[in-house]
Amino acid sequence: MEFVSPEGLRLDGRRPMEMRQIRGEIGAVAKADGSAFFEMGNTKVIAAVYGPREVENRSQQISDQALVRCEYTMANFSTGDRVRKPKGDRRSTEISLVIRQTMEACILTHLMPRSQIDIFVQVLQADGGTRSACINAATLALADAGIPMRDLVTSCSAGYLNSTPLLDLNYVEDSAGGPDVTVGILPKLDKVTLLQMDAKLPMDIFENVMQLAIEGCKAIANYIRELLLENTKQLEYRRGP
């Protein structure tokens, strides 16, 4: 199957190095301490953060830092096939762990000892790049909850199909079986917090694909910063002089 046309266009009309349209919204869940809605193209996710609060299970309490918990779920209507997924299936557990480890790298947990922070992420509509969208939504929700962080964490994927590096894969490209790299970075600190790759790639091609994903992460970081700034201005405006 041809994923890049002779004119250099992908199946959805994008250029190889073009991202899908991104949109974020802060405060999507009223009862949560922090929440956000994030979409990358047709992938739409919602994240809610509760905490820092008292640890529910005292045996899990950590004396010198906060306990971070994460739960990733997919709504039954999020994909084309209507199969009821059992709660806690292997894929959900693995992605929950990936998101938790990625977010732990940026949260200043030592400032909140003996407390717990719960991050809930749900995929409302899936079209490739769900874990990246979840990490971006979780970052926004943590910022909305006022939880101290070293830096924002942003995530994006890139792949390699038809001998062309492609940025931000959709579901059709993602399920084509080619190599795809998901990267999460702390943009200001210039550090990588997440790197996952399916299939193998020669080193020189891998560097190009990874660099492309990092550029995507930086573009998302700029967007998230602007969104948070705009949100702060609105809060100041509502508060009044």
C-alpha cells in the first residue's frame, strides 16, 4: 500500500513532516483538582488529576515523596470495533505504567511527601498516537491542578513508511506494521523521558525519525505554553483588579 503519494502527500493529505491539528482545553472535569481535554487530529483524550491528597492505602505511603498513580482506559465507543475490553487488560496496564513513569520524571514528588497524586486518562476517540495524546493531556491537567513540575512533558510519535520518515502517525499509518517511535521530552531541560519503538531501524534512519518526533514534541510544548498563558490571563481577568 502506498502511504506517501508521488506528489509527497500522505493518505490524509498531510506532508510527511506535518502534524495533525492539535487542540487543548483546560478544566474539562469540574470536580477534579486539575483536568484537560486534548486532541491530535481525530484522537481525543480527557485527563483528570486528583491530589496531592492523603494516601488511601497507608502501606503504600512513601515518607520522602509523593506516590503517583495512573489509570489509562479506552471508552468502549472510542474505536471502530465494538468489543468490550476487560478492565485492566494488558495493553491498558502497560500504557498506564508508561504514562506514570513519564509523568513521575517531571513531577517534583519530594515537595509532597506522604501524599498521593492520581492521574486518570480516558481515550474518547482513537486514531493513532493515543499514548502521546494522553501524556499531553496529563501535562495540562497537572499544570491546571497546580502540581509543581520540573518542566512540561510533551509527547509525539514518528514512523518510517515507504522509505519516508512521517511525523505524528494516524491509525492507518500506525497499523501498517512499519517502525514507529514514540518520544516524550522535557523541552526546556532538553531531556528525553520516554522512548518506545516498535520494530527495528538502522541507526542513521532511527536518528532522523527520532529527531522528527522531538521536533513534534517541541511544537506541542509551544502550543501548551501558550494555552496555559492564555488560561492564566483569563483567570486574572475574572478575578479582577
